[in-house]
Amino acid sequence: MRYILLSFISLLIFQLSTLKAEEINRIIAVVNEEVITQQDLDYYLLPLYKQYENIYTHQDLRRKIEEARKEMLEQIIEDKLILQEAKKEGIKVEEEEIERELERVKEKFSSSEEFFKALEEEYLSIQELKERFKEQIMLKKAVKKHLLEKVRITPQEVFHYYQSHKKEFTHPERVKVRMLSFTSKEKGIEAWKELRKGEKFTIVAHRYAQKEEVRFIARGEMVPEIENIIFNLRIGEFSGLVKTELGYHIFKVEGRKQKRLLPLEEVRERIERTLWERKSEEEMKKWTKELKEEAYIEILRE
């Protein structure tokens, strides 16, 4: 297949090379019967160019742009191959789908004038933009169709993932803590004395505290010194006055949740999504590799 096209490609390149440079967009690659132009590449690279110019300079800028150029060209080649497969399979894109995408993009601009000015800066006509949208929609449909046909997640795979990733699905021990914060050591001591006499936390907070906060804290979220104090308190108990970098605090434990392994049924969908993403990525690599092996691809030197 890839060698049958050689004569066609050679003729195509010869015919195009005889035209004036200003009349054509320079061809940078050939994929079966189709060409990729510099304009095709720039359409995707321009946002990266602008981003890199604000981050890199001189040799670093040139190196990053060249790396991005190679990666993007490779991606465009893969997209071309998938689009060619989509056309063979008769995947269609309705005009309404293109119009919806066009309207979605237009909404990002403050006016029609701004939208068409952006098109001019990209050297794109409205028809060329719509054609790009058509290809993007067709590409998504082709990829979705292929993955739905090829990727399967079995109950056994879900169970095996759950068994081998139990730490991922385990909620650590947590305590519900009410924390009072004070601007000075003196206010903290006065508050602690009131609590020792049996005064309610809310009243003490109103009188002395700069801030009152209630939240669940899991092991590992606080510095060890604070964590040891909190997790050694029983429900209803409060700490002494504790000094931290942020000031002075008193902690009261109001509840506790023990370490818990979530049951499989609670995390099944999460595991299925993880496996689907992993297997989809592997299948896409396999598919594009096969398409490349069966295709004629030539990257033209500058």
C-alpha cells in the first residue's frame, strides 16, 4: 500500500513545486494521498509560540519551539491517518454539528468584528475554519467508535485493581476538631481557665478568640506536634494552650471517624474510569502504530 502511492506522491510534489511560492502553502509532510502544510502546523502551534515567548529566550526558545514542532507534526500525522480511516468507514458530520461548534467559538469573542479579525490574523477563511471543525468532530467520532469497539473492562479487572490498590480506597482516621485561635498568650490563658471552669466553647470563643473553626482533620494533615495532641484527646476533651507559627490555639475533639476501607461497590465506577483511561491510551498507541506501518508517510526537509 505505502509503495503503490510513490508515483502519485512524486507527481503531486513535482506539480506543486512548479507553482510560485506565494501561490501555495509550503508542504511539510505527505500522508498517503494527503499533504500537511505549514499553515496546518502553525494553526496548532501559534498559541504555543506565544506562550513560549513569554517563558523562554534565545537557544531555549528555539529548542522548545523545535520540540513542539516535531511533536505537533507527529500528532497531525496521526490525526490524518485516523481521519482517513473515518472516511473509509463512512463516518459523517452533520452541518448542524459544525454550526454548533462555530457558535461556541464565536461566543468567546466580544463581537463579530473581533472574531473575524482573529480569523484574518490566522489567515483563515470562515469556510476553512468550518472544515477544521468538521475534521475535529469526525476525529472524535472515529476515536470514540474505535475505543468502544476495542476496549472492554471486565468485572475481574475491576476486582483485581481494587484488591491491589486498597490504600487508594482507604479513608484514614479523622477527628472532628473545634479550634480557637488567639492573638495573644494572655487571652489564650484566660480562655483556657474559663473552659476549665466549665464554660461553653461558643461563649469563650465569643469573649476571647480571634477565630473559631470546626473541621475534620485526618492523620498526616497537621504537623506531628499538633497531630499527637489532637489524636490523643477523647471526644469532649480539649487541649491546653498550644503555640504555633500562627499564634496560640486550643483544640477540642467533638467527634471521630475510624480508618475505613471503602467497599468495592462505592468505588466501582471510579475504578472503571481509571481502567478505561489506561486501556484507551494503550489502544490508541497500538492503533496509530498500526496505521503508520500501513501508510506512506514522508516528512519533507526544510
